[in-house]
Amino acid sequence: MAEVGNGYNSTGTGLEYDRDKEVKAFDETKRGVKGLADAGVTKIPRFFVEPPEVIAGGWSSRDDEAGARLDIPIIDLGGAGKGGNRREEVARRIGWACETWGFFQVVNHGIEQRVLDGMIEGGRRFHELTDEEKMRFYSRDSKAKVRFNSNFDLYKVQTANWRDTLFLDMAPEPLDPHVMPLACREEAIEYWKNVSALGNTLLELFSEALGLQSTYLQNMGCGEGQALLPHYYPACPEPDLTLGASKHSDPDFFTILLQDHIGGLQVLHQGQWVNVTPVNGALVVNIGDLLQLVSNGRFKSVEHRVTASAVGPRISIACFFISNRSPFRVYGPIKELLSEDNPPIYKDVRLHEFLSHYNAKGLDGRLALDKFKLWY
């Protein structure tokens, strides 16, 4: 590993630098970014170094004109169940958050703290397995139901992120527990059951916030498939030169994120980066590209990123809600939301076409939805 980490950084001047060779060498170790950290590198490989203009700015939350600290909305889901006395109020607040921020945190969501803590610890245990144990799951086959790697788009983008990921495709077809890593198996199954129930509740509230029947988005298949992604961000020796995750929006309908106490997640709001401050027991919810598409731009799929840190490791668990039961299903702006004053912004698109485009371009800083806009 020392070969990959030495001499290939932003200050390197050697003409011998071969990016493709170094990326391949890094990938073939099957140890991910944690392998670099474990090797004690003091200089990050050059292919992790972001241009200064990408890194510049946004390292702290922006203050508004009155000097108040800006934070994404925190919404209390207490009383928001079917027939709950706060259902209408919560749906209204969620609608406002989806239209103005595209991000919010939820508390009183019904998932016990022990389940949240267990999932964080399970993710940590997997990523801190011995190399021999973890390498068994290393794969770049996107069809593999269980796979571990570093940077799904490693060979597609110019700059890699300081992050490793375990992918668990939990639905729509049940994942055989015996193919899951033992290190996080029980925790992932219990967390997934809980977060799936919360996802169904959020889908109903999204529908109601759009003025639709509560089951409308569920009937469209917006929550059929859920992928669980435990991310691992090791401490970085040069955090000012790279990112944990590049600026991007998510390719799903919505994402539920469990993050630990370290922080680093930032949301692009009104042209400024705003920190998503960790709140104990809270879950982060963000709108994805497909929900922006079907809501005809009313709900915002907002770009976000994760900064690198000298403190770590940071653990987060992303749950993506996306319909992958039928890749040929067509999605477009919901007809009931359209009018003469609100014509469609986006084309109808087959699910596989959108996902193929998103995966092919990788986290390159461009918006995937732009390809499917109707330009007037």
C-alpha cells in the first residue's frame, strides 16, 4: 500500500505519474481507503485530490442576513400516523421542507435508539474486519446483491472520494441473510425493517403534501426497492485536499440517512453550503431525483456532499428508496399536478434509462436530471 500512497499527491512533481495505473493499483488491493489509512499514509494519492475551487468555501454553516445560524428543518413525526392528531400539520411542514430545502431531519420517528446505535456499530464492525474477511465481499459488479468497494465510480470520474461502502440490496426481493456479512447481519435486518416502515409513512406524507391520495406514490412503486449502504469515512491526513463524497444529488425517490456524531454532511442551499448538524436519535431525509421528476420540480432533489476530516472514522447508513422491480417502468410528471400554468418540466423516462445515465456519469458534479428536461 505504501507504493500507492507515496509521491502521488497535489505537491508531487514526478513525470512518472500514471493516474490509470495508480487507480488500478489501489483498486486491486481490495482494501479501500481504510487500507490507505491503516498503512499510515501522510500524503493522499493524487487521484483523491480535488481542485481548490471545488474545496473552497462552505466548511461551516452559512448564517443568514440576521446572523442566525442556518440549519435544515427538524420535523417531529409524533402524532403523524394514520388518524394522528398532527397528521395534516406534519404533512404541511414536510411539503414546505421538500419545496424549500429538499432536506430535513425527523425525530420521534418510531425507531428505537438501540436499533440506530446497533446499525452504526454494525457498519463499523464490517468496515473494521480483517482484510481477509472483508475482501471476500469486494466487487464492482453492480448486480451483486452484497458488495463492498471504494468509490462505485472509481474508473469514471477524475477525482475519487475518501470513502468506502458496503452495498446491501435488501428489496424488492428479500436478501438471503446467509449472504450478508455476519458482522452486521442482525443489525442490518432489524434496521431495514424499521426504516422500511418509516419510508412507507413518509411516502404517504409526501403524497398528502402534494395534494394526492395518501397511497398515490406507493401505488407508483416509489418505495418497492431499498438499498442499504453503510459508508465508512476514515480519518484523512490531508482533509483540506479531498472530499468524503463529491457534490451530487441522489438517483432515487428519497433517502433516509443515519449518521453518527462526527458530522461532515453539507447541503447546498441558496448557493451556500450548510452543515447538517447531527442530532442524537434523528434521521436525515432528502428528496431524490426521481421524486423531483414526478413532482414536476415541486419537491427539490438538492445537491449535497461530505467533507473529509482528520477526525474519524465517520459512519453513516444510507437507505435508498427506489423502484427497481421493473426497470422498464416509465416515470414522468404526475398528471394530476400539471395544468396550463404548470406544464411538464421533464420528459417521461424509463427507470433503467435514468439509472444507466446516472451510474455512467458518476459523481461528476453535474445534475443527472438535466438530461431529461424539456427545454422550452
